[in-house]
Amino acid sequence: MGDLAAEPIRTGRLTLVPLRAEHAKEMAGVLADPALYLFTGGSPPTPGELRDRYERQAAGSGRPDEIWCNWVIELREAGGLVGYVQATITGTGRPAAEIAWVVGTGWQGRGIATEAARGLVGWLRQQGAGTIVAHVHPDHHASAAVARAAGLAPADRWHDGEIRWELTTEAGWCGGRPAAGGS
């Protein structure tokens, strides 16, 4: 899969910044509302827990057929972090990218998750991803709207109680860049 790695992604209002352990303290505040975990389970992480998680994520999966790309979402006008997006890229030929997004409750309802997910999907398509997948809880209507706006459609498949949403692209994958003829 070549040398693919997270790189800054700019959208109209946002910069998706490659994740670093130093983001943990600020992100702990962004992720502090227990309401964020209604559909996914769990509880707000401490800054130390988040730092440990970010260090593991930055180190990568350790598998040659899997790449972890993680970003924090920076709202440029506010000058601060408001959430994160991530992609796990697996396979060869036309690999799949499984994506996820989270925006802190204080910034929800402003189109930030949609803009970030669209930016991530666009970047993955530029890299030549063949299939892009997200899993959304059936009662999480806001997240379903984000998936739809990012170009994904619900598939007739479930995974761990969540609906699989997907986008299949025409691009092929060749060392982290689109293969000849890819978009």
C-alpha cells in the first residue's frame, strides 16, 4: 500500500490535521460530554488515556496490509479543535477504507461533521480507495445524514448492530496513489 500517511486536508472552514499525541489535552475537553457516547458506548477519556491512545494510533497498526490515518478537526475561524476523523485502509488492489467521525457536542449542528467527512472521502478518493465504508447506529439520524452527504449509501448489511454505509469508487489503488485511469 505504499507510503500512504495522513496529511493535512483543507476544506472551506476546516483543516484536518494529522493526529499527534500533543492533541490529547485539548481533545479531552472536546470529547468530555458523556452524550457523545450514547450510540457508541464508553465514556469520556482522560487526557492521559487519550495521549496513550494517540501514541498507539500514531505508531500504526503494525500490519503490512493495514494503514491507520487519523486527524483532528480544526475549525480555523475559532482556532481550536472540535473533533476527529479517521480511516483504516486495508487490502491490496482496490483496498477499502473504513471511516469514522466525531464532533464535540458544543460544535454539532453546524455542518462540521459533514464538511470533515466530505473532505476525508475526497482525500481517500484522490488516493485511489476502491470502497469507503462507515458503520452508523440505526437510531443515529445525524450521523446517517453525514454519511449520506459524504456520498455513502446504506447497504443491506449490518455490523455489530450498526448499518453499513458504503461508497464504491471507480479508482484503483497503486502504491498509495490512483492506478492508471483512476479518478
